[in-house]
Amino acid sequence: MPKALITGITGQDGSYLAEFLHAKGYEIHGLKRRASSFNTDRVDHLYEDTHNSGAKFFLHYADLTDAGSLAYPLAEIRPDEIYNLGAQSHVRVSFDIPEYTSDTVAMGTVRLLEAIRRVNLKCRFYQASSSEMFGSTPPPQSENTLFHPRSPYACAKVYAHQITVNYRESYGMHACCGILFNHESPRRGETFVTRKITMGVARIKLGLQDKLYLGNLDARRDWGFAGDYVRAMWSMLQQDQPDDYVIGTGEAHSVREFVEAAFSHAGLDWQDHVRIDSRYFRPAEVDNLCADITKARTILGWEPRVGFQELVRMMVDADVADLRRKLKGGAAALRPVSETQGN
């Protein structure tokens, strides 16, 4: 069976990708950082007893900041496909920890590519690039659009993207970059603006809080469903020739529109509950991101299946249901929604 290695497997994208590859019969190896908590809840349902000779899902301790920890599993596993999804991925937080963000996102990619080269691994490599790289360049953004990053995270992603292209051209690696626009789901991290909104809606709906504090409501993003986007990742690596692809929906919506849709779905008036806090504004804002997916549609045959309204409803319903379960079980961890906002 084919083998895949995924960095960032415990995150939103990693979990959906692991599910997708598991259904296709892959043997899956995920790299996770050592922490005092398991932090594997998104992939626990895929866990198999590794004593079972038929097991197809394995986790290994490694860190993108430690080159040695990357080289060893690559040499041992010798995967056919590598998906580099690991990162410090919160844009707003990257202004607070720019050095760590650069180390994991930019240099982490170099360490992984160099490990592939040094162990002479013949595999296909996927690099998770980001629409944030386009920054202030006007939409629609395609593979030919100039990069103008507006955050430490975006700058690090530009480096990671370009070094992947360089290794492809220098060493003949089958390396692809997926320039993914914002993609969300009920598994999105709780400090990202979409989950902050839907969790806030759930708490207000069930009477646990009254106000939700946000930053810039005018920023426009191309929001899609993460489960759709992992199909595109895999499709890129199935092509005979490696290349880079923009992945999105082709529709842009403001944070305000997301707020309106989320509150409306819950039968609430957002203006009664949402307040602006300037602490959540970025030092340099990205105003408008909207994907031109002509290339992905033509070459990969890829199309998004979940639209904006359906995505918002899916996330609100999941957070309301989850909160109701916690209340029914008497859960103590009903803390207010995180104050950290990222678009």
C-alpha cells in the first residue's frame, strides 16, 4: 500500500487529510510535537493498536525546528508522499512571535526538504502555501499574481513556497505548492476568527455570554471547507509533472457577512451582541483575498463542494451541539470564547 507522512497531522487539515488517505488505503504516518497533553482529539478515531500487524495509522514525535527528528522517520518510513502542513499558522499571533513563526514555517520547510534530499528519498512532496502571501495585491489572485506579504506568517510562507520551488528546480524533486485560501470547518482552531464567531454564537444562544468582541469586520476572505481542500492536496501529487495551484472558491465575503450569517442561522441579531475591540486589529491588514481557481479546475478537475452559507451553518450547528453536550454532562470547561482573533 502507498505510504504518506503528514506534518501537522493533529491540526484541522491534517485530520481531514488523514481521513481522506485512510479511505484510499494508505499507510499513514503523522509527525506530532511532544506536549504534556495528548492533543490528538482530531485523529483519535483513526487510532489503531500498533501491535496489530494490519495497523495503517502511526504517530511519531518530531518537530519542524529539529532537523534530526525529521530525518530519522523519513529514513525509517520512506514514504511515497509527504504533506507539510505543520506550522505556527495564526496570522495575528505571528506579529507577537515572529521569530518562532519563521523558524517553524520557513526554516521548518527547509529542514524537511533537506532531509528528503540527504536520505535520497524518492517521494512526492506537498507544501502548504497560503493566500496570505498575496497580501495587499488586488484580487482575484492566481498562480501568476505577485506576492506582497503583510505579516510575519505570510513572509515565512513566501520563503517556504519559494524554497520548495527552488528544490524542485535544483534537484528535480516532485514538489508541489498548494496556495490555499481560507478553509474552515468545525475542527478549526478555537482562536481563529471563524470559530471564535461560531463558538460565540453558540454561547450566546445558550445564555452563557452576551457579547462577542471582534476586530476588523471589513476584511474580505475566500472561505471554503477544509474537507474539500484536502482532495486538492492529494490531486496535486497524483499529477505526472509537479506544479503549484491556487485553491479556493472564487467568492469573497467579509467578516461582517460571516457574522451576519452565523447569528442569523441561530435566530439572533448580531448587532445586539457584537462589539469592536481595536486590540484585535493587525498592524498591517490584508483587505481582500479571492481565488482564481481556473488552473486547478482545468488540470486537477477540482471544484469546491461546500458553499459559504452551508459552511457557516455547519460550523454553528456543530458548536451549538457540542456546547449542549457539555452542559448536559455538567462540563466545567465552559470558558468564554478566546480573545485572540485571526482572519
